[in-house]
Amino acid sequence: MDEYVLTLVVRVEKNARPGQTDALETAARAVLAILADERSIGEGEWAEAMRAWQDARIRKVVRRARGAEWRRAEALPGITVTGDTAEVRVFPPVPLDAVPKDLAKLQVTGTDFEDPDDLDAPESPVLWINPGLTMSSGKAMAQCGHAAHLAWLALSESGRKEWVAADFALAVRTATPGQWQRLLTSGLPVVQDAGFTEVAPGSRTVIADHPLLTR
């Protein structure tokens, strides 16, 4: 059985790097955008691939592009989501050995971003990052995508429609140690990483705190 992978590409120009939190939030919204897209549902052109991907491990890879690389990526079928400083393009999943060459050759490393200012208090939904882990920005983007994905799967149909109507509003923040321990006992969706890169197998990386899941 083929293993499928969904690719996210973040735009990183030489003199225009996205902010860390904005990149994480934009990546999560990009995953939600492709999950909700009509091409991913029913008889849509991406639906079969989306089902094959979600029936196995929901693997996501984050790559970076600039200049001509970004323009070539934009020419491939997908969806671009824009934040305040970040642009992320998400592509329908494909088998691992069938990733388009213009995506496969893009670098995975070099996605370490910083936040320019102090962050405001978040409005819900919030994707809470484990404060005890160190992850690159690219790794954290994939993990936030996983968390948004798990929240989407856990929502009712009406809850999903409400999130779509809100343009997939969400925030990403790092929990305090105390918050994290409380969240672990909340029953909310939690991402448990396979441990192929950066973190140990079984690490819990992000918890999706969506208010519709706690009513």
C-alpha cells in the first residue's frame, strides 16, 4: 500500500522571512483549507488521494521556496494561504515516490523563523505547543498542521461549517508547563509524533483547543 504525503511550501525570500507564529498559524490554516476544499470531497479531483492519505498516517512535509522556486510551486495544483507575513501553499497528497520534482527538490531545512514582537493574548481556537520540546519552524509547522487536522476530524459537520465561515481563525502559542499538564488531561486532540525527525517517538507535540470540542 502506497504511503502518501502532503507537502506544504512556505515562501522564504532573502529579505522577507515570515514571523514564526504567523508561519505556524498559516500552515495550520492551509491544511484546513485543503481539507474543506470541494476538490477534496466526494467525487472531487483530489478526493481519492485525500482518502488514501487519511486512511494511513497523515504525513506532512514542510519545504521552503523563494523566487523562481516559489513561482514553479505556485504553478502546480494547490491552495495558497496568506497570513500577515507568511505565505504557505499546500498541495494535494501524493505517494512518497510521486512528489512532483519541483517540490521534491526544495529544501526542508532553513525554516527557523522568529517572532518580531511580543504576541497578544490568543483568541480561540488555540493550538498549544509542548513547552518541553525544541522543534525547527518547519517541524512545528507540520505539527500544527496535524493538530488542526485532528481538530477538524473531531468537529461535527456544523462545527466544521462554523470554522469555514470564520476563515479557519486560530492562534498558535506555546503552553506554560502547567497549562500543558492540564491540557493533557482535557481529552482534546493531541498530536503524538512518530519520531522520525527532531523529537523522540511518541512525543506529544501540539494540542488543539477548539471551543466547540469542550462544550
